[in-house]
Amino acid sequence: MALSTDVAIPDSKLARAVTEFIRDTETELLFNHSSRVYHFGALSGVHRAVKFDRELLYTGCVPRHWAHAEPQQQD
């Protein structure tokens, strides 16, 4: 399923940094869950014709599980 550019993960320096940090500190399961939270929020906003800042939404949704994640060990 292709997602509209209206809900795609932002391609900004901040979003890339957040993604890299999260991938280094969370499990893949939590990263994928956080990404789904972002996409659900973005799709809901588009469906309701709500204007929103994708970068702000992404940076707010993705790291919301930091408190639950245990640092991954580097091999």
C-alpha cells in the first residue's frame, strides 16, 4: 500500500536524526510501532482535513516510547 506524500515520514534533517537515534536505542518492534502511531495520526489529520506539521507530528510520535525501551547492546 503506497502512502500519500501528505503522510509520508518527513525527509528533513531533524526527522532523519530522530529516526537514526530511535533505531539505535529502541527495538525494531518499538520503532515500527512508533512509526505506525505517526502514520495513524497523519492519516487521521488528512482524513479530517486538519492542517498539521508532519515534522512536528513525527518528532512527537516516534520518541514517545523511550521510557519503555531498554538500550540495545552493541555487538
